[in-house]
Amino acid sequence: MRTALVLLLLLALASIPGSLVPQRSSNPNGVIQFERDDPELFAILDGLQFFDTFTSVWFSAIYLLLFVSLIGCIVPRAQHHMKALRQPPPATPSRLERLEHYVSIQLSGDRAALLTRAERLVKKAGYRVAPADGAVAAERGYLRETANLAFHLGLVGILVALAAGAGYKYSGQRIIIEGQTFTNQLTSYDFFNPGRFFAEESLEPYSLTLDEFVPKYEFDLTSGAAHALDFTANLVVTEQGSSREAQVKVNEPLDIQGTSVYLLGNGFAPWVTVRSAEGEIVFSQPVPFLPQDPNLTSIGVVKVPDGLRAQTGLIGFLYPSAVALPSGALTSVYPEPDQPVLTFNVFEGDLGLNEGVPRNVYSLDTGSLTQITGGDTGEDSVILNLGESQELPGGRGSIEFTSLPRFISVDIHRDPTQLPVALFSVVILGGLVVSLFVTRRRAWIRVHEADEQGSVRVEFAALARGDDPGLAVELERLVADFSQEHDHKLVSS
């Protein structure tokens, strides 16, 4: 048991890196950012598998050793307990007066009747009874060891459930823009992390449409900052041929066929329309911009691979409530779109989309591009109010800030281990509570032969396995119940 406790402590210590550094299974973008920020430290930690803590060799080794150790504890203890359940209580000691908790009384009555009364009394108190040779031996508290075994079996059950269920769970993330629909299929996810035994057929058939995202803010006049009060995503859920309205809030996930949908974040997805010099629309869609501060100053990238003179990339900044600083730079003073302004620096050249290498849609590699607005180009950055359009330099076409829908990012998670882990947790808690409050006690009552005056001497003794402050009270209660309705003389206690 000591080994299992040490391994349990080691398992807790081994899980610490999982909360200190981002994990590939839950935060792959954080791992990429960590590598960019500190590549040398990243190489060391990656070699130690810190970014895959819960699937690392060392964590798995501790996990398996703990499992084996618990089995090694449970099997012999269960065998010993089953043997104890089949055996009668220990025989009555010949010298009861040597025990610490001992009482002797004198009663009048028939010895056989008193023995019967003693047997009935201890049975009523919950003891297992073994009468023999003018005495009654009794023992109770077997439930304590049963609960102890249940506690350990619950631990093993959780380990098995987590190990087995981890292969069938999955999690994924997706950005949903107002008015758009997400269908629960593999190709619809922005990021997807399947378990080892995941099969695409196990994805539950349903779809989510973001009808509206409603944030609530409170403006602090003292600090001049906005504080979020509530975020509510109003959704339309379609499953099994029928639709229903639903909501997702922070820490209030939506359950769909055993799948939990969590609200992770939100922002704006300005609808950008790009036209060629001939007026033909070559790009028109909402583009999610990533928030950079509490006032939702956001950055985003638009890539136009076809339709213009050359492949064109735009790095944009969105200011929901734009205010000009004394330096001339723009900033947002409130997260609501009171005065939305969208600015772009425009680049053209090779976007690298034809190389067959996946590209981050939220960043633009300007190494092979030529900047044509902003910076040192001599051309001002494109600045657009909502609904405005502006010509691109050199007759390249135009760009329009068409509308400003919102988006939410959701985490879709299915974990089949939740129910068994919850059940085993209840078993663990129940076993722990019972083992703490149930005590193992032994009691003996010996009834002697009547003397010449017809007086019968009755001895009571009790013994506990371990410390039991209530044992003396228990013995006194047994004596009081036994001697009720009889005149007696207390000899010793």
C-alpha cells in the first residue's frame, strides 16, 4: 500500500507539466507559439515530452505501475477479507479481566436464559455471533474492510476507465460566424484531436447554426474600461430531422447526443469584398479577425489568390470603436461596434498557396511579397468605415468593408469516460466515508454457573482493532441493555 501511495504522489507530480506548458492535445496553437518564442527551450522540453505530458513514456510508466501496485494491494486483501467473513468470531479469551475494557456484574436468573439474552443483544447491535461453552463471542465492522476494498477498486476503475475511454474520445475546435452552419463531420473542424480508436462514423449527426451572438459589457467610469458581464450564443441545433433553439454560455456547455459544446471565445469577422479593376467580385466573405485586447482591437489576414493583377494579401486591423490618438494612430476604446474602422496594408506577389504546404490563414508570410500600401511605400494604408469602399493603388481594383458579423469559437468535446469516472468517484467517496466511520470491534460475554445463592456472574469485555474512542461507551451500553429489568451488583469496571 505504501508503494501505491508513493506512485499516486508521483502521478500528481508528473501531471504538473501538463498545466505549466501548452499541450498538443488541447492547445496546439500554444505549442507552436511557444516554439516561436523560445526555440531552444522548446527543443529541450519537447525532448522530455512535456508538450505531450499525459501520453509521455514517463507518465504512462507511472500510470501502469500505479495500476499494478493497486492490483497487488487489492488481491491479497480481498482474499484475506473473504477468509475472515467465512470464519466465526474469535473464541472468548480465558481471562477477560485482562482486557482494558472489562465489566463484571452479578445477576439473578437462569444461565441458559442469560446466554440466550446475550446472544440476542449482540445480534441486535450488529455483531456476528458465535456462542460456545457458556460464552458468546461477537465481532462487527467487516463493512470497514469491504469499504476499504471498494475505495481501492474505485481507484482501479477510474484508471481503467481513463485508459480505455481515452482511445474513444475526441475534441475539436471550430469558428462559427453569424449566419453560418457547422456540420459535425471531420472536414468541418478547424482543429481535431481524435483518440486512438476513434472512427469517423462515431461522429454524431447534427449541425449548429449561429443565429446571433449577444455580449453584455459594463463600462467602468473610474478606469475607463469595459468589463464583460455575459456572453450568449444563440444557436439553432438540427438533429434527426428536427431543429430547436439553444444557447451556449461561458461555463454552460450545450449537450448534443452526449457531445458537449463549449464557448471558448468570440470576436468580429468583417465581411470584405474585393473587386477587380473591371468591377468583378473576386473575393467576398467574412474573415475572422483575432482579438488582441479587451476592447477587441483585432488583426486578420485576407488572401486573394486569383482575379487581380497578381496574388494579393492584406493584413488588416479592426477597431470596433475607433478613436484617433494624438500620434494619429487608431485604437479601440470599447468592444462594441460603435464606430468600426477597418485598415489594411496591401501586399502582392506569391502567397505560396500553390506549393502544397499548409498555410496559416491568420498570418501572412511577407517574405516573397511586395508591399504596395502603408509603411514606407508612400501610399497610405487603406482605411474603411463600415459600408465604404476604396480603390487600390495603380488601378488594381477596390476593397469594400461590407458588414460586420460576429463569430464564436467553440470546443466540441466527447468523452465516454465521464459517466464511469463519475460512478467510480461515488464508489471511492462512499468507501472512504464508510471506512472512516465504521469501526472494527470484538465483544465477549461470559455467563458463569450460578453460585449457592442463585447469583450468576456475567463478564463483559470488548476490544477494538486500532484506536476507538467510542469502545468504552459501547461496552457500557451493552451492559446497561443486558442488565435492564434485573437487580445487579457492579463488581468491577
